[in-house]
Amino acid sequence: MEFRSAFCRSALLLVLLVLLPLSASASTKLYIVYMGEKKHEDPSMVTASHHDALTFVIGSKDGAMKSLVYSYKHGFSGFAAMLTESQAEELAKYPEVVNVKPNTYGKAHTTRSWDFLGLNYYEKSGLLQEAMYGEDVIIGVIDTGIWPESPSFSDDGYGPVPARWKGICQTGDAFNTMNCNRKIIGARWYSAGATDDMLKGEYMSPRDFDGHGTHTASTIAGGQVWNVSHHQGGLGTGVARGGAPRARIAVYKALWGEGGAFSYAAVLAAVDDAINDGVDVLSLSLGGPDEIPGTLHAVARGITVVFAGGNTGPAPQTLANTEPWVITVAASTIDRTFPTTISLGNNEKLLTIVRKLTNCNIYRACRDNLFTTMQHKINFTGNVVLLPVPYSNIGKDTISLLAKEGAKGIIFAQGNTFNLLETLDACNGIMPCAVVDKEIANRIASYATSTRHFFSLSSMPVVKVSPAVTVVGNGVLSPRVAGFSSRGPGTKFPGILKPDIAAPGASILAAVGDSYKFMSGTSMACPHVSAVVALLKSVHPDWSPAMIKSAIVTTASVTDRFGMPIQAEGSARKVADPFDFGGGHIEPNKAIDPGLVYDIDPKDYTKFFNCSLDPQKDCKSYMGKLYQLNLPSIAVPDLKDSVIVWRTVTNVGGSEANYKVVVEAPAGVNVVVEPQVITFAKGGSQSATFKVTFTARQRVQGGYTFGSLTWLDDNTHSVRIPVAVRTIIQDFVSDTA
């Protein structure tokens, strides 16, 4: 039997790209032979063992030398060789060989997410190319700082810093003016208001202590760095780069300590400085219980502001950063996964399994039970331990405790694994670990307990946990809304549909310190949208933040790579709705030519500014009007009988166009759009206003239902906005999900 899960470390199997020699026989092909993690002081000893293995199947040392293509002797032991199928099968029986598999071929891929989004670096055309890779767009990153020595921030080939830049390079601990360059054109830090705990061990400078800021900045605008992988261990190997690799970076360190805690005062100071410094885009992968309304001033100055939506999903009403003037980003998965095969059976004794320890539901109970179990003289030596712990509590103390007792590996059983490889980073340097869901955990436990003579050496249950591998492409169901991604509706402004958009945020590989690492969260999704905004800003410098936001939302996809509705992860998967992903999953190349946009004068936001400062003050008269803002979405949280909503679209396509409306009405609601056809003529107005009337079919105290409103022209434009409506009888009810 085979089971799959996320895997932390141990032996890592690489998929290596090599070319077949021209002289290769038609009966041979290239195989990769993996021989484990053996390392020697003298690499030639490893090469010799590779020759011995090849000689074993080929029959001569000369033939072995000719067959050998690559010898791997630094990161792991193994080789690539030209073999017949029968030779490969014979080699797999060699005592020191762990695995033999045919070589696979493909193109070098990035952190993968950018190719997944269609922004291929080497394409001849597309948003990336039209934007000149983000040349000279200035992106302000408010985060934990930056690690300037990372290869992602090299300024080789860059011209002078844009003349409009007015920022500074603020120095401090381990950070001097030489750490700014033509790529990192400015850096500031804000420690005032931070607590002693937040500053413990920190650099009092723009230097990144946590790694979060470096990761987000390199995702947005990092240059190409070849042959990187997670902790350089082989998983996710490819070319790391940002979405706008020629953009400039301005660093604002306002988050401190491990986990990136911040004070709102510091963030607001950073926003204020960024406005004056001359950034074009502001990226904030942060959030908390309060909104950050100061960003309205940035939007009023033409700066698009992008926020992470939060990582407290999949429960509803968990979304952060829901102001109407910002882009709020949900996180999605990409077409890459890292499966590990767990094999059970008595045919080959590899490692034993200890019984499931308890039915504990919280980490401390599990830890305490470990102590109790040890007192009862259960021997962990040489065993793999199946241990149930909550998702958030895979900690080094538990892992170190079991390692001290002689355990050789841990299989963590959790309710929602979400396929996040980096959750097992705590295992690095200690022991191999894997994560499985409850179903697989139950099957493992059932096997262990049903095996006769559990403590008999002759019939102990055994498990084989194979090395993790990287799988990319059509075999991976994607995109999906990540389970951790916070969900709407927003609680402070229910008349505003949030989030706005979903973008890749699960297991994203980017720079951390001098290395590269997977991280997951809406913090990783936010920089993807920030980079797309930068590219659109380069192509359309006259577009307002609202127009850029509209172009992204209205061209998003609601279907996956196979044309099926995008799913949302959670305690159970479901079809995603606008509270999961807003307009849908971002489609950068479509956003360059949206056809129509929903623009907003920033002055229209100001009437709601006091509400965002204090929702309890002077807001009642405004709340019912929030859905009249000209947003690329409609949310009506209080439909009793009928409601009329107005929207205005601006034609940014051809000067002559004819659009027809297509409505997908929310269940239980009648929707009428007037007019149903909009025509734009050359020399005439390029804006048109339409009315949408929502009428409840029944007077009920209901939940939200969802639909859409799409304008289609005679060419290729499809301008879609999401719609969410809740019918009510009473104004205030507990059921708002």
C-alpha cells in the first residue's frame, strides 16, 4: 500500500535535466540512480562506488566508465547513467542502491508560481515583456527588512536610480550605505513603539532578522537566480525570480522579531515616508485586528496598495485589511506538490511503528503523554512514531524529545495538512518527519495494532517513508484556495466584497538570508499581486489604483487548469465562492487588456474614512451606501425587498465597442440590469452608467448566495464582477456567514 504526505527532509531525490549523448544506443536511455545520503571526506571514494555498481550490471569497468553520465557526490550519493531496461532492473537489486528511475525532461521553472501564472521570462510577448520586466517601477515593501547580500538583489546591469526617487538609505546594525544599490534603492527602519520582546536579538537597522521581508521582496522583484531549492536540499529546484524582476525595491522595516510583530504607529510612519519617497506600489504582507486607514492617502497620490488577507481560514469572517481602496489578497495553491510515499508491510523490515500514543487534541497533552509513556518503559529506539498533534504545534521540543529517546522518525497526524512542506522545518537537522491526514493516520494505526505479536521481533509492523519528490504540472489539481487563507465576509464593512483576488501563496520558494526557502501564507500571495500591479503600472502609467484593481479583478479566472470550478480547501473541500477568492484567481496576461474598468475618484472614499478609523462612530448613515462605491464587485448584505445599485464602466479597449450583459443571479434573488447593452462610439463618451436592481424572491432571514455580472463584447473581452447578496428580515442577526 502507498500513502502520500508532505515530507520534511532525509534523503531528497532530485529530478535532474541532462542531455542524451548522440552516440547512445537506441536500446539504452538515461536513468538516475539514487544511493542515499552517504557522504565521504574524499569524493573520489563515492565515484569509485558508483563505478562498482555500474560494473556490477554492465560487466566491465570500461563499459561502466562509458555508461556514466553524471556522478553526484556532494549533496547526496548517486549517479546518472545510460542503461538498458534490464540493466536498470538489475541495478535496482544492488545492495547500496535505494532507487532507480528513468530520467525526466522539462524546462527550468521558477519558484514555479510565475510560470504557473503565465509570466514566462522567455516568452516573446505578454504582460512581462510589454512592461519591460517592470523596469524602473519602484515598489515599497513594508515588512521585516531585507538581506541585501542575497543574489536576488544584485544590481548588475541596472542603470541609475530613477531621478524621481527621494528616499534615503538609513544605516544601522550590520547595514551601511553600501547595502543599498541600484536595486535596493532605499531603506528605512522604524523601531519606535516596538516592545522589548519584539526587538530581542534584532538588527537595529533595515537588515532582516526574521526572513519574511526578504522572501516577499524577492518574490516581487528579485532577479533571476539559477539552481536554487528549498534549503538547497533539492526540492523545488529551479530558477528563483520575482514577478517584476527589473523593478526597484524600497525597504521599510516596520515588523520586528520572529513572526514579524508590528505597531500600527510604525506602519503608518512607513506608509507616510513611502508616499513622500516616491514609490509606485506599496506591498504590505501584514495584518491585525484593526485596519490601516492611512493607506488611503497613498491611494489618493496614485499609489496602489496591496495587502495580505490573513491566515486564519478556512473559517468565515476572518478576513483582515478590508478597506475598499486597497487590494486584499487571498492565497492559492499552484501546480506543484511534494509527495512522500509511506509503504506498510512485513515483506521488508525497515523501521517499526510505535502505537498511536493517545487521542490527544492539543500539543501540550501530547507532550505530557510522551513523558508518561517513557516512564512506562516504551522503547522508542529505532522506531518511527505516529504522533497526533494540531497543525500549528509541530515544535522542536517534541521532536528533540523523541530524538533523545532514540526515535528515528515521526509521522504527524493532523486534521488538515494543507500540503505545506515548510510546516516540518522544525525537523531539519534532527530527524525525518512526515505529515498525514486523519484517514491515512487511522490506516497506519490500524495496521500497527492489527499486526500480531506487536512486540515480537519476528513480526513487528514496519513502515517505509520514501524521500519526498517534486511533482509539477497537470497531475496536480490547481489552483485551489489554500485552507489557511482567511475568508470573507468582512465584518466591519459588509457592503464591500472581500477579498478582491486570489494569487499563489502555498509553498512559495524565495530568498531568506543567503539561501532560499518555502514559505506559505497570504503574505506570499500579496507580493504576487504587488508584482502584477507593478507590471500593469509600467504598461499603463496613467491608470489609477482603482483601474488597476479593476483590471485584475474583472479578468480573474473562476475555473482551474482543467476548466472545472476552482475549489477551496478546508475541513472539507468545496467550490470556491467570492468570500474565498473575490473575483477569482489572478490572470496577469488578461489584465493588460480588460476592455472595461470600474474607476473611482479617491474623494469618493473619504466619506467612509472616519468609519474605517472607528467603525462605531458616525457610520450608520454610510454603511447602507457602501455598495454604491464603484467597485469591481457588488455585496448587498441587507436585501429585504429590493435594492438598486449603480455602477459606471470606462472603456479602455478600442474606441468603438459594443457590450452585452450576462447575469448569473444569486439563488433566491432576481437581478435586472439596465441597460443590457452598452455602446461606445468613436469621438463619444467612453464611460457608461448602468443600474442593477436586486429583488428578493422570498422574505427570509437567509445566508449569502453568490452570482456574477459580466459584460461581453464582440471580440475577446469578458468583464466579470462577483456578486454576493444576503436576504434579511431583521437588520441585525447572528448568521452572517
